[in-house]
Amino acid sequence: MDNSRKKFLQQLGAAAVFTSFPVAGFGNDTGETRIDVEDFMEEGAPNDEKFWKKIARKYYEVARDHINLENGYYGIQPKTVLEAFQKNVITANVNAAKFARKEFPALSADIKKQLAEFLGVSDEEIIITRNATEALNIAIQGYPFRQDDEVLVNQLDYFSMIETFRMLEKRGIIKVNTFDMPLQPASDDEIVEVYRKQLTPKTRVILLTQVSNINGLIIPVAKIASLAREKNIGTITDSAHALGHIPFSLPPLGSDLIGLNLHKWIGNPVGAGVLYVRKERIREMKPMFGDVNTAETDIEKLAHFGTTPFAVIMTIPNSLSFQKMMGVERVSARLKYLSDTWMNGLKNNPAVEIVTPPGPLSCAIGSFRVKDKPSSEIADQLFKQHNILTVSRTLNKQGCVRVTPSVYNSIDDIHKLVAAINIITS
């Protein structure tokens, strides 16, 4: 167990922090889910099915009529988080404007500080958004581009971010250069070299998707950002699928602007994302939403949203608390084990092509396609014939089927997926 998680669990066991979570041994007559700190003290090895089944049973409520292997859309809230969210909805509804005007501003500022500490940055460098797409739109549309600037994107970047750049291109602001990223690169060095070869004297910004939503490729953001800085090129990083999925913190990435999601692998209620802007870059950023009164050096100039989803934001500390108890290293190892299991189970099937890189260049997100069959058809068959939910993603002409297990999924779920694909392709 890493020292930070051990210390956090010891504090929680002493009821010293996050008292909004009922803790076993400290009384609970409300029928709420109680956290048993001892559950999280166990090692929880990736293949320890007893441990993971206990976590799933005690802390997750999931549908029983199908197997959900589409957790990349958004994450199921742990029971404790869901219960906190329901309370927060009631609080905001019952107390209405009094709460929103008198109490929420200070509460929101404190939550922002907690979130910044979790991310390892200053609260003066982040704003809370509705999702990573909104965060990255603020970053892209507010970037200080000059006429004839070029940006670099590839086919594994998220389509919404590519479309935002294309919109600016259509307006005559920038030129978008695209390239095909290898689906199964052999190493970080190969990925860095691919980017290096695509740079031109006019490249102003590189879009870096830390974990691809299409095939799960994990790119070495820090290495590419270092290369970019050497050439005075900015980086905008899409970390929507990274937070809570793989171990990392923001400062070592070295990126200028980063968009993240809290409702994917962190398990917060839907409607929470984060934009990080390196402090020295804030002044030059242009607000996407009208704001003329906030100081140019204040990141809040980018956050003139109007009324915000109170209960969603109020629940962020609960989501972070559960994430700390689980530990991202342990979660990541489990997710990788589940993904490796289904990909290894299909590697000898001649009709199946895995389009996700093996080893450390991928984790929970994995994708495949079946030769000579549309991927949308395969995803439909998996759901209609086998009650297994996946999703078809766009990738060249054929596309691919994306599989994204979560911590509540069992190894039996994975074996059923492999069996179903073998039946479909037989």
C-alpha cells in the first residue's frame, strides 16, 4: 500500500476527515452505506476476486440485467457518493436561493481548494466546468492564436476537440494539420518521434490526448510537452480519460492547459470537469464567455458560466475521498488486468483484430474489430444476444468496438465477453 493512501485511511478510521461518509464503528442509524476502513486496508491484488467482489457488493449498485463494459462513457457513483449527492440535491432544493447566495460561494471555494490539492496544483490555476469538452473548448477557443498558426491533431484525438479546431480553421484563424497515429506503437520513444516528424515552423499548438477514448493508447505527455517547449510550441492536453484511471499528477505533465473529467473514472455525478491553466499562461487567455470585470491574471475570467449545478459540485469531495480510499495505483492495476484478460483471450481468434497496444501503453480502455463486419453490428450483437454493453467507435472505415471495464466488474464478466465474441465470430 502506498504511504499516502495508508495515511488517508488511518485518518478516515479516526473519523478525522470526510465526516460526510458514515464510517463503521462511529454510528449510523440512517440506513446509509457505511465505510468499513478495513475493507480498503487490504492489498487488493489485481487478480484477487474475493477482494474486488466484496468492494463491488458493498459499495456499488449496478444493473443486473446486463453486463456494463461501457464505463468509459461515465462512471457509476459508489453508493456513498450517490447518497451524498442525493442529500446535496435536497439541500440545494429546500434552501434554494438562500443556500445558493449565502452558503454556496464559500463552500464552492473550499471544494475548489480540495480539488486543486488532489491534482497537485494551485486553486488559482483551475476552474470547475461541466465536463472536459467544455474545459477544452475554453482552452482552445481562448488560446492566443495568431494568423497562420498551425495546430497538430491525429485520428485518436477526441472528435469534439478536433471539431473545435476545425471551427477555428473555418473562421480563418488557424490551419489544422492531421496525421495518423500508429494504433500499436512499440514504445514512448516511437510516439515522440511520430510527433517530432509532424512539426513545422508554423506549429503553434499540439493537442495531446493522454488516453485515447478510441483505442486506449496512453501517450507520454511529459516527453512530448518537453519537445514542444524546446520549439516554443504550446500544448493543450485532453486528460478526460486519465484522471482516476492511471497514476499521474498535473505539474509533471508540463502541459500549458489540461482538461479533465470528474464523472468518468473518478465517479462523481455527471456534470463536473476541470480546466487547468498554467499560472503564467492565464493572462493571455481570452474568455469564451463574456467577462470584462475580472482581472486578466485571474483564471475566474474563464468561468463566467452563470448558475452552476450546485449538488454536482458539492459532491466532489466525496468522490475524491472514495478515490483516495481505493488508490489509483490499485485501481489501475485491476483495470489493466481485466483488459489484458479479454485481449489475451481473443488473441488466437483469427477473425478478431485487437487495435489496442499491449503493455504499459494502455490500461482499462481496449478495442477490437471483427474482420469484414461493421463494428456497430458487433456491438449490437453483443448487447442484443448476450446482454453485454460495449460501444462502437469511429476508427477508419470499419471502426472498432470499445470495451471499458470498471472496478465493480468481475473476471466472470470478462470471460463472458470473450465467450460471446467467440460465438459471434464462429
